[in-house]
Amino acid sequence: MKSSWPWALPVRALILFALLSPVVQAGQITLSVDDISSPAFHAKAISATLDGPDFSRFEARIGELSLRDRTWRKVRLTCVKTQWNNGVIRCDQGELDLGEKLPIRFVYQQQSKTLGLTLDFPHGETWQLGSQWGKPGWKVRIEARNGQVMRLAGFLPQGGIRPTAGTWSGSISLDGSRTGLGSVIADAVFKDIAFADASGLHAGEKIGGGVRCDASRRKDSWLWRGEVDWKSGEAFWQPLYFADGGHRFAGQGSLEADTLRVSQGNLRLAGVGEAQLSGAWGTAGRGLTDFDLKAAGIDVAGLYKVLLKPFLEKTAFAKLQAKGAADLAWLYRDGVTTDFDLNLRAAEFVDEDQRFALHGMSAHIPWSNKEERQAELGFRSGEVLRLALGETRVPLTTRGWQIITPDFSIPLLDGRINVDGFTASRIDGAWQWRFSGGLAPVSMERFSEASKLPLMHGTLSGIIPAVSYAGGNLKVDGALLFKVFDGTVVVKDLSLLEPFGRVPRLSATLDMRNLDLDLLTSAFSFGNMQGRIDVAVAGLELSNWRPVKFDAKVASSPGNYPKKISQKAVQSISSLGGAGAAAAIQRSFLSFFEQFGYDRIGLSCVLRNGVCMMDGVEPAPHGYVIVKGGGIPAISVIGYNREVSWDELLERLKRVTQKNVKPVIQ
């Protein structure tokens, strides 16, 4: 038997007296060994001495003892009263010095070749070793009561998980022969276990539970069965965090050469559900090679919170309220997923930032990497940016990592989003997809109500050309065309980087033509204006939906049409020009009329680094003309602030659309 316990070796030195011929001097018997090596340990400078009355005092010393990656120096075992009687060696009052002096008791029976050893530590901690060896084989049993798990740290590989606190009570039994270990049986309970690794990516605190397992050798393989019951405590295993206990695994399998197999397993995760599994793990660095998993009635809320959310922290799905039930089946062969089935029932996903929501969601997705399968997705209702979505059902055809849908539509308020020719594929581990479609008329009244904007009139409709997504970038291949405020809006060069990330970035060019000012201004407390305007926005860049850069210009549309501006609108525009903006008429004259004529309107903003550089229709002394008067009565509005903080400009716009702000009149 090759002992792997440092405190057993000094006892073996005593047993050697019964087997070897030591050096006998006057009143003393001495045994010396220079070096002992085995796969389990290495010891140097071993000496043992018997002296005293009837040779009852025993002392063994080891200069250096190495076991795996741990080394002890100047190990000493002392027994002040050793009893020798009919082949039995007994020590009831011994002391073992491993850098820490510990009481030790042992008894050795030469005929049966059995050794029993007990170590008593402070605070009720006890370790016991029982062993028996002979020609048929050997047996070792290790028992602990309140054993400190930190004492096992030296037997673990360097650089891995290290226990830092906690106790265990139970037993480990080993049986073997000259050919090696034959079986292992362990039954233990753990309390307040803590562990960590050097990187800090794996750690646990206050873990309690139990482990039961047995393994037996069959020729060149091992058969095993066992269970782990994690009852309490928390653990972090990057990026997963398990806040409480209540988890359990039970299974059986084999260890063959460099492959660990689970032939049958049951895993229960508290708050998530229960799954049956089997698989194979390559211990020589190959990792997971085969895996089967089946689970029914999984709690979607727990699945998202415990297993999905940690992997979605940098996406738009990082803050969801989820619920519902799911059934899963996963088949993994030779490092590749071959089949995956998902069924969702009465599921719900609500973004905590109120960007989107899906209610009453269902899914039937039987996926195969080789065969064509028919699937379906649907939801009862939903919303995107507060815009209500109606009930939708979408059939899918999957061909490996390719997804195809027939043309379908999604109800949006009182209109519809039409999606034509949607296809998606996964190439080199990244998803790509494309579609085209259009927006059927949506009433601006419903749109403004849902968006919590002032009431607007008219309809919103448009054509969506080819939209594609690849490499984390969503692009529109062509121009988006919308009709709103009796004019047209064309969006070109639209690109959205990381649309599902936490900080999406959008770039585009907007060209709005012939917008009806009467329809536009009547929606806000801005004051009435009659006429038509064009709006051009070049180089628009948004970060997390906030403008960071653009060149914008508002100007009167070409053509002949009524051009009127109300007194309130004059005041609002003047306020946008900042302190010192003025109407170029007498204060008394302004109060005589409710409406004025104008020739042109123009205002531009070049946004850089949070500052808007302002300009107008034409230069004016110390400023720029925003409204150039024309007709009778005519009025002109001049702005004097060339540089305005973007946040301040938004605040001004908010004020003038909510209440009447009086300008400085001269």
C-alpha cells in the first residue's frame, strides 16, 4: 500500500521495527533510511529511535516529505509510552509535529496487518485513518468529523480551485491490490465551504450540502455513480451566479482512458427546473464531445435570470422581465449541435427600459442541422417604443442554419408593417439576414397618442427597401420613403451598428420635402404657421439614440403658397434664437396683429461635440435672419446666439412647445 497521507508515514517507521533488523546500541534501537520514493510521495532523511524503559519511547523524524505539490520539513512523531504486546503496537499518547503539534493515537496489529490512527485537532475536529494490507490487496478508510477542508488544499493541482474555509464530515474508503486502486466509496456532508481561484473568476461562499459516490474498476475503465446535493450557499462561475442552494445532480457513468461519460443523469436547478442528461467529456483538453439534454416545464423567468441574462449583459436584452414555460431538447455530437427543439408556452418578455415587449408568446422550433423542419413563432400582443403591436403568427422553414419565412405582416397601431422575403443564415458563427417591405398607413393621431406626443393629424406610411444585417451592422440598401405631414421623408445611407447592443450607433441622411407647416405646428403649442418647408439632415450620427453629430437645415420649400406666421409662433422662434432675439417691428405694432406675412424661413444647426453652430436665411448685423418678412404686415425674426449647447437648445424647444415664451421685442 502506497500511503498518500503525510501523518501515516512516521507511523510506518515504527512498524518497520517489526519487519527489519535495526541497529541496536546500549538502551537504544535506531533505524535510518536515506530516501524513499514512490508515485505517491517522496521522503528524505528518515530515522526512527526506540529507547527508554522497555524501549517504550518512540521517535520518528523525516527531514523532508513531499506529497504532490506540497512539502513538509522536519516532520516528527513522538510516542512517550509505546506498548508492545503479542504483535500489537499501541500508542495512546503521541504527538505529531507538522509545523503544528497535534495529539495522535494509533494501534498496529502485525498479524492482520491493520493500522488504526486518530488525529485530534482543536474545536472538535477529528481525522481517522484505518488501513489493512496483505497479499490479496489493501484497504484504506479515512473518516473526518468537522474536518477542515483547507487541509486538502495541498492535494489539489496548483493554479486551480483552492478551498479557503468550511468543514466536512464523513468517510472515504479505498480498496486495491498490487495492480493499483480498485474501488472508491465516499459519503460526506459539507458545511460553510468557501473556495476561489487566483483569477477571481470562480468563487463560492457558505456552501452546504452532501456528496455520495462510488466507483469501481473494470479492466481499463471505471464505472461510477453518485449524487451531489447543494443545499445552501452561493457561487460565482464566470459569468454565472447562483445565489442560493437547492440544486441537485444524480447520475452514473464511466471513465474510459481520457473520456468521462455520463450515461444517465438528472440535474435540478432551483427556480429553473429539472433536466435529464447524458454526455461525454474529453479530459485531455477536448472538452465536451457529446451531450443529450431533455427538459420539460422549464420556468422561463428562472432560465433567463440564472442562465441567459449573464451572457446578455452587453445587449439590448440585458434587462428583461420574463415569464412562461419552455420545453427543451438538445442533441450534441462530435462537438456539433445536430438537433435542438424549443417549445415556448404563454411566455412574456418585457424590457425594463420600456423599449419593447412581447406578451402571450409561443414558439415551436424543431431544428436540425441536416433536415428541413417547419416551425412557428407568434405572440398575442406587444409594443416597440410604446407603439402597440397586434397578434402575429409567423411560420418558419429551417434548413440547417438557414431560416426562411413567407411574406407576413405585423399589426402596428391601426396600420401594418409588411415583411417580404425574410431570410436569415448563420455563416462562420455570425448571423446574417435581410428583408424588404412597407408600412401601411398609420394614423398620426394614434401615433402621437401612443408616443405621448402632442396630437398630430394625417397618416404615416412608407416603403421599406432591402434591409440587411451582417457583422453587427444593420443597413438599408436603398432609401426609406415615408409620407407624413402631407410631404415626403426620404432616409438614405441608413446604418445601425450593434442594434442589439447596449449602445447602438445610427448614421443616416434625411431629406424631408414639402412638409405642411399648418399640420406640423398645430400639433404643438408652438403657434400656427402656414407654408411649406424642406428639412435636410446630412451626416446624422446617434449614439444610444442621442444625436452626437449632424448638419441640419430647415428652409422654405420652393413654390407659391400662403405664408403666414402667428404672433405666438414669432415668439417661439425668437426664443429659439436665444437672449437678444428680436422682432424687427415696434412692440406696439406687434400687439395689433395676430398673423404676419413672411418671405422665407431658414434655420441651420451644425452639431459638433455637444454644441450647435447656428445660422439662418441670411446674415444680419451681429446675428442671422431666421424669418425674413414679406407682405403686409411683415415681420422678421433675428437670432443672435451663434453657438448654443445642444441640451440647451432642446430645453428651449421644450419650453416653447409647452407654453408661450415672450421674446425681447424692439
